[in-house]
Amino acid sequence: MATESGRPSNFIRDIIDNDLKAGKNQGRVHTRFPPEPNGYLHIGHAKSICLNFGLARDYGGKCNLRFDDTNPIKEELEYVESIKEDVRWLGWDWEDREFYASDYYTQLYEYAMRLVFMGVAYVCDLTADEIREYRGTLTTPGKDSPYRNRTTLENIDLFRRMRAGEFPDGAKTLRAKIDMASGNINMRDPILYRITRATHHRTGDKWCIYPMYDWAHGQSDSLEGITHSICTLEFEDHRPLYDWFIDQLGIHHPQQIEFARLNLNYTVMSKRLLLELVKENYVSGWDDPRLPTICGLRRRGFTPESIRLFADKIGVAKADSTVDIALLEACLREHLNLIAPRVMAVLRPLKVVIDNYPDGQVEELEAINNPENPDAGTRKIPFSKVIYIEQDDFREEPHKKFFRLAPGKEVRLKHAYYITCQKVVKNDKTGEVIELHCSYDPESRGGGTADNRKVEGTLHWVSAQHAVDAEVRLFDRLFIAEDPSKTEPGKDYKANLNPASLEVLSGCKVEPSLKDAPVGGKYQFLRQGYFCVDLDSKNGKVVFNRAVGLKDTWAKIEKRR
Ligand code: ATP
Ligand code: MG
């Protein structure tokens, strides 16, 4: 069912539509994407980004970018910069609304002081371990802290002195006074402030007390006038707490809506695990093309359009599920099919000499750039006496269904001539085929003959003297297990890393039009898949990443098993 915005409906859109009908928030729709700058963004974040910015776009509303930077120990400027770059690259614009929870530290402190004045927050001297012990469990109620009944005056004084730096790290906390027997553990006198002498990436050493995420998050949303605070399911149990804070303070009340986070098979998405893979060099960096990070996907050859398409296709739901990574790849294929020029590249070259082709002759043959896009035009590719074809495209002893080149067999060279294999040259010692000699039919230029004889195979090729040297990196899934966390006892997810996730081919030959292919340029290598120019290309060496194959070969393999 379509909504007022014209997009397919989902439960979040239904809530917004109802709010608009009811005249809530004066008809405003204001969302935000609230990353914690403690790592690089991944495809799961992309789901949240597309959801929040997409809703703002569709309802004529706004979406803020807010860094939830409440933990000075783990947060860094590098992450802030990468997050901004990734959101922008995905195609979204937060205009002048770049906010930081740390901008609100003074306001949050005043809000907390207000709770102290109201007698619903107190300074507690229990240690972290004691607080945990007093908290109780899911089945047993907690116990009141012995400091719970301090007088308001005493609490005001102590909280001020906490801020002033009179107590050592960890000596005291400020806690909300709610209900130690609540069935919801989040309501058992949660901590609002802790003492930590750490330098913050924005506020420096100005503060020695830092708000907890749970205390900062909802109030930050409120201060920004957010109407719909969309977050993942694990915050459902925190909603009563966020509501309690807002109601005590009597400030603008955003509505929190929870949705299921994106899980993908054959990969990991927890920032902690991604950080470990990067720091311990299991991958080459945050932008390793095998990672599900946005910058990794970008380097691999993903386009913003393909990721937005993926986000649209998976939709939003209330129940957790795992999406097949093949769907993400299919979205990329769908987009690149439309935009990627078709070119010829030989990944594992086999030399072919066309004996009856005139020595020294070069012909410029016309080739269509993209049959899916008439505007893409044509280009010239040189043809000459010595060419390369793919090693796989020749079999000395072909089976019945092998339609490619074999002794005595004729095939079509794409955009060029028919050739017939006349002689096979081998390495004396190893028996390896190192060169073929063929003849060509001059009448067959462009791919047909007067007698209309049947030729079954069409091969891609490059002219040897014109070819450009290239390195090609082939990627496979980073993990061999659908759920990398499932391991034998005593092992962790790293035991499921795929040892063959990267294969580097260094002696590749690509057509000369790719000589100056720009970094990030995307191409379909005929018959082989979609490739993207890597940023390691320099000094005349072109490096390509295989973004995705032409078909879902993985699915085929699975079926065969
Ligand atoms: P961690 O990995 O430490 O749990 P996080 O992934 O929650 O962190 P945040 O920076 O807090 O990282 O995430 C920012 C926003 O992105 C949050 O609103 C969160 O709900 C959303 N988000 C994070 N992971 C996913 C996911 N897999 N699917 C959908 N949304 C996600
Ligand atoms: Mg989080």
C-alpha cells in the first residue's frame, strides 16, 4: 500500500501518517542519524541512514546528523570525518544540522541538576562492582543504595563538586532515583554521570564528568526537536527510561520507534569485531573491499545507488532476520548493468598468433560501449596479428559441451573475426600450453560470414602489442560460515575467516582504452563480471577490484552441493 509520500508503506510510515493526520508536532517530520564516532560505518548503518534521511525527504521534513559522543575514551576525530564522508557519499545532506551530544554537555548538566533539585537524582558512592551487585537480576529485584536517601542539599553540593573535579575517577556517580525493584533493569536507578578524567575530542579537558549514553541520547533528541527517534530493537527496553527522563523534565517529547537491525550472512558487523579485524591486520584497513564497511564497499566498486536500492529492498520490520549477502550483490549488479561500459580484459592470458594476418597491420574495430545505454556510444579497439585470449577458453581435449577454442575448432572473437585453431605450442618440460597458432577468415569481420556458418563460442581478447598490464584482485566472502559466530568450542569467529577471500592476478592484459581509467571507474569485463579501478593504481599500473561477478555463482555452487 502506498502512503502519502508515494512510497510503499511500512509500520514506521504508518505511525508517521497517523501522527500527521492527528496534527501531532505541528505537522513536522524531523529525524536524525545518531552514530557514535567509535568506528567506521557499515552496511547496517546505511540501512538506518537511508531510513532516516529517506523519511525526511519523503515527508518534506529534516534529518540531522548527530554524533553521540559521550565516551571520550573510544572516540576519535578520524571516525567523525569518515562518518561524514560516508553519509555524504551515500547521497544524503544534513545541511547545517551537524550536531554533537557534547554540544549539550552544559544543558545536560543543568537538566541533571534539575532532577537533583526535584529529589529524583542522587549522588552515590558505591563502586561499579557494588552497583552491579545491588542491581539484582532479571529474576530478583535490586537493593536500594545506602546513599539513596541523601538530602537534596547534600546531593546538590556533591554533584557540583563532582563537576568541579574534587573526587577521583570512579569515586561517585549521579543516579536517577526510580525503582530498584522495577521489572525493567534499566529503571533500577540508572547512572546519569560518571567521573572520568579523559580528554574529549571536542571539549578537551573541560569536563571530568561525562553523561551516560542513556542520559544523553533522549535529551539530545528532545533539544533538537526530533519528532520520530528511530532506533534498533535493543533500545526497546530503554524507552520507558527515556520517557521517564523527558516527562520529569517536562520537555519536548520525541516518539521512539524501534526497528530490526540489519544482519547479513557471511560477514560480521559489530564495530568491536571490525576494529579487531583491522587492528590485527586480518584485512588491509577499514576500507578493505572484503569488509561490509561503507568505505570498503565503495572501494570494492559499490555505488551509492546500489546501496540505497538495497536499503529499499530490505525494508524495515519489527522482527530480527538475516539478509542474504547475495541480495546486496544483486543490487550492485542491477545498477552496474545500467552504467558500466563493457570492455575486454584477459585475466589469465594465453598468446594467440594469427598466422595469415598481415605482419604489422593494425585495424581499429568499432565496439559498442553499453548495449543497455544507447547514449554510451562506441569506441575503437585495435586488432593485430598477436592477441591474448583467456587460458580457460582453450581446451586441448574438449568435452562435448565445450564451445570455445580447441584444435581445429572455429570461434568468434568479439567485435572482430572468426579464428580457427591450427597448432598448439607447449612447454617441452611441463607440457603446459604456451601459445596457439590460428588462422582467421578475413570475410568474417564484425562477426558474420556470407555463408552464415555456425560458430558457437564468442571469446573476448586483447591485442598483445596494445594491451595494458593490470593487476586484478578477486574477492570472495570474508567468512566461510553463514554465521561466523558459530564455531567449535574454544574458537572465535576468526576461525571462520575464509583463507581464500583474496586472490591477486598480476599478469592481466586489458584493452588500451583502460590505460587512464580513473580510480573508482567501473566497468563490465565481458564475460567476467564488474570491476572497479582501485586506488592502488599508479605509475602506469592499473589495479582492478572485482566488485561482483556477472551472475550469482555462489548460489550455483551451493545448489550443486
Ligand atoms: P555497536 O556496534 O557498538 O553496537 P552501533 O552499531 O549501535 O554500535 P551506533 O554508532 O550507535 O553504532 O549506530 C548509529 C545508528 O545506526 C544507531 O541508530 C543504530 O540503531 C543504527 N545501526 C547500527 N547498526 C545497525 C544495523 N545493523 N542495522 C540497522 N541500523 C543499525
Ligand atoms: Mg549504538
